Amino acid sequence: MLMVKRMATKKKEETDIDIFQSNLVPKHQILSGDEKAELMKSLNVSPKQFPRIKEDDPVVKILQGKKGDVIKITRNSLVAEEYNYYRVVA
């Protein structure tokens, strides 16, 4: 009888993979307090009006974001070349 030994494989941790190396993940950055206040004032909105991103999202974990932070996402576009999208950590 042939016995097959199961090899234990190490499960990759989220920190082992650099998701920002993928061209499918746009640039993310957390806005400073001043940048956040300026954005809210210029758009005349409150943080509750932004789309949310969960605190356990891999990008938020890597950036060490916390609840209430506003994340600026810079996306590429064929029409506008680049545009900014904002999400609040919830």
C-alpha cells in the first residue's frame, strides 16, 4: 500500500503579499486632518456622505487606517486620465 505524506503548507499572510504591485489596485492614501477638512469644506459634505470602506479591508490594514479616516483613491481613466475617488473608513 502506497502511503502519501501530506506536506504542511504555510498559509500566506495578508502581509506577505504586496497588493499595490498589481495594476488592478489603484493608488490609495489617507488624507491628513487638514486635507480632510479642506475637502469637506470645498465639497460642502460630511464624512457620512462618502461611500464607506471597511476597516478590515486589506488596503486599509496596510495603510493602518482607522474609523473616520478619509482615503483618497487615484484611479486611471481613458477619458479623464486620472480622477480621485474618496471613501471613509467605517
